[in-house]
Amino acid sequence: MSFVIRSEMAADQSAIGELTTAAFLTAAHASGTEAAIIRDLRAAGVLALSLVAIDPAGEIVGHAGFSPVETDMSGHWFGLGPLSVTPALQRSGVGSALVRAGLAQLADLGATGIVLVGEPTYYGRFGFVARPGLSCEGVPDPYVQALAFEEPPVWRPIAFHPAFFSAR
Ligand SMILES: CC(C)(COP(=O)(O)OP(=O)(O)OC[C@H]1O[C@@H](n2cnc3c(N)ncnc32)[C@H](O)[C@@H]1OP(=O)(O)O)[C@@H](O)C(=O)NCCC(=O)NCCS
């Protein structure tokens, strides 16, 4: 399947919400608030990078959001998530392409590194790994993973934007 990746435009917002809800309906670890998280990050002005994958018919079939995380590690750290691919097209490379495009764009923007909470078997392929000292409240450490463009001297806890916890 061919698809194009680009940054979101204003007209994409409702389609991103619908796609995100559909993708997480059957996901193993879902809160049901993922679409609201994206909406609230956008409203708070912290959806630093929001990428969509577009199929040849012009439909949005994937989305990746990135927002700054709080940490006392120096530099500029971003969190990846939510990441969604429309159910019918999962496992056909869309999610991987979104992650790789996001990493490249954030590296160009001067990010120090990217953190996320997710399945190590999926995210390991991009270079994300758990690190001693890297943690996120309420999440078992093996699921908290990072990819550093500049390796920090010491790994420290990270916290996602409050929208991840307040979204309804
Ligand atoms: C997770 C998700 C974004 C992956 O995107 P995708 O386009 O389906 O995945 P890709 O085609 O890029 O990669 C496929 C590979 O990932 C693996 N994979 C897909 N989802 C996985 C998961 N939840 N856990 C572990 N591995 C997974 C597949 O087994 C396949 O592995 P292989 O290349 O060794 O055969 C997508 O399946 C999705 O939207 N899932 C529902 C929402 C979700 O769980 N989001 C992530 C929350 S952290």
C-alpha cells in the first residue's frame, strides 16, 4: 500500500479523532481517551508534531502525535503518542513509517530524544530501549523506553503532559 506522510492540517482534526478512536477500540492497553488527549494537547498548544498518513484515496489512515515531556534531564525531550493506524491497514508499515518520519523531523528540530510508553517488541525496532533510571509514574519500567539523539549522563524520570491524564 502506498501512502504519503505529512503534518496535520486544520481540516484533518475530526478524521484524526475518528481514526484514533477506531484504532484503540481493540488495542490491548487503551483508556478510550486517546482522541481526547490529542484534542487537548492541540488546544494547549503542545502538539509539537502531528503527522498523518494519507492513502491514495486521500483518507487519513494513520496518525502520530508528539508533545514535550517534563523531566530534569537537560535538553528537549518529546513523548511519542498516541500512535494509531486504521484497523484494516494495521501491520502494513504505516505505523513504522509514521514513527520514523517523526523521529527524523524531531531530530532536525533539535530534540535531545524521544520517550514513550509502549510494547518493547514493537518499539525496539526503531531503537527505543528501557534505561536504568528512566521511569514514568504508574508504568512498569520495561514499557518506558527512550531513543536519545544526545545520550544524557544520567537517565531520569519523565512525565507526559497533563492532557494525558485529564482528557475525557
Ligand atoms: C501499534 C500500531 C500503531 C502499529 O502500527 P502498524 O502500522 O500496525 O505496524 P507496522 O506495520 O508498522 O509494523 C508491523 C509490525 O509491528 C508488530 N506489531 C504491531 N502492533 C504491535 C503491538 N501492539 N505489539 C507488538 N508488536 C506489534 C507486528 O507484529 C509487525 O511485526 P513484524 O514486522 O515483525 O511482522 C497499530 O497496530 C495500531 O494502531 N494499534 C492500535 C493502537 C495502538 O496500540 N497504538 C500504540 C499504543 S503504544
